[in-house]
Amino acid sequence: MPKVSVIIPVYGVEKYIERCARSLFEQTLDDIEYLFIDDCTPDDSIGILKTVFNEYPQRKAQVIIHRMEINSGQAVVREFGMKHATGDYVIHCDSDDWIDTSAYKEMYELAIMEDADVVVCDFYNVGEYKKSKVLGCRNSNKEIFFKNIISQRDQGALWNKMFKRTSCFKDVIWAKGDMGEDMLMCLQFVYNASKVVHLPKAFYYYYNNPLSISSAMSKEAIVHRFQQSIANANDLVYFFKRNGIYEQYSDEVDCVLFSKKNQLLPLIGEMEYYTLWKNTFSELNYKVLFNSNISFVMKIKHILALMKLYCKIFQK
């Protein structure tokens, strides 16, 4: 059984996969399982990956390249990876990002030393011309960290967190779509954990890819992201209610639902989408006005949207 399994979805990343793969194969931790999952990528990502892989013969027995039968999306690919991972700990890496070569060794060793179920590291947001460091965890107390993820004070991503497989992956509600799936998964894994530790080093490099699906601004792309986000948000509500903690975190959950609902704001100038936006989580339309976690500016924008003035003011 390997110490760590790394799950890497592969789709449309021929420009970036070499950088990612080298950072993974050059990890100072020897005992790693690499699960590259080809989501029917239409480009030469897998060919490039195999070329790079041949330069690291010591990793040959550790690499699995699986091809999905149909293009399934990142959420389904990640679910497949987590269900097939065999490592003591599991972590994710997006194939257009990269990681410091000492990351997995240091995170794993801290997990063993502290008997932790979750290890969180800091990361960098990387653009074409700038790089900024982001704190991965403001407080490693499990309850506080859990609440900070819901309120989006801490990043709910999977790629800067190493999870103990046997303790975190229990009774999981698997994400249905690719938008908001990180938070849905992450909250469940942290909830199942007994101990969270923070390693205050920025190991992960998150590349703001201008070609990613989350950057597309066509009407079809916005609606598709909205639909996926709402599906995962409904599952998030179910998770909280199933575990009897919805009332405890209702204000924070409402913030999440509010942000998912507002992904449709760019389109509410059209009556069809205004009606859809207004009727989605309709109980929030006035409830959020009394939520202390939502800024005054966002409340004003929300009121203007309800009055159909948002587009006239903000989208000229």
C-alpha cells in the first residue's frame, strides 16, 4: 500500500501537462501512487505525459493512466480516482498546475508525526504576470476550519489538502457537476476527520488558466456553470441536514447558496433568466439581507437585482 495517492484529471492540457508531470515525478517522497485519469482529452495531453513519464523509469510501477469511457467532467473523474486510490493518504493535483517537489513528503511526514487526518498547505495564485501567496488555513481547529470553508474565508479546494483515506472517505455524497464540487467534497472529508494540521508553506501553484471552463463567459457557459453549481449546492444542503448540523451553520450555508445563485447575475437582464435567478433558493431573496456574513455592498446589489436595476447600473 503506497503512502500517498495523487489524483490528476487530464483534459485539454497539452500546454501544461509536462510542467505538472515533472513536478509530480520529481517528488522527494518515493512511495507514491499516481492516478492520471484521461477524460477523453481531444488533444495530445496523454502523448506528452507518456513522453515525460519515460524519463522517470523509477516511477514506472507507480503510474496508472486510466481512460474514461466517455468525457465525464472533473467531478466524475475525481470520484473515480478517489474510489480507486489505495494510498494511506490521498491528494489531488490539477493538470494545469504544479507542485513543489518536497510537498508530498513534508505533508505526509507531518500527518504521521501529528496523527492527523488532514494536512493543509498554503499555495500561490499564479497568473501570466503575477503571483500571490494565499494562506491555506487560518485556524487548524477542526470546527473553526470547517466553518471557515463554508463561509469561504478558507479555500475549499482539494489540491492543497492531504486526506487520510480510511477516515475521511466515509458516506460521501459524490458531486454531480464540476462547479462547486471541491467544496462539497472538502467539507465532507473535513467533517469526517478527527484532526486537522496546517503546514505553513506555499507548496501548490494554482494557475489561473484563461482557457478553463470557469473562465468562459458565453450565455451557454454561464447557464451550464449555474446548473452544475445548484446541483452541488442542493447536495451540500442535504449533507448538512443529514448530519443534523444545518441549523448550526445555516448563515454560512446561506452564503454559499447565495454565491451559487448569483452566478446567473450576468444574464438577469433577460426575463427568462431573471425569473430563474429569483426563483432559485427564493427563500434567500430577503433572508440574506439579515445575514451578517454578507457584505453591505452585496446586499445593495441584491436589492437592485430584485428591483431589476442591477443590469442598468452594473452592466452598461
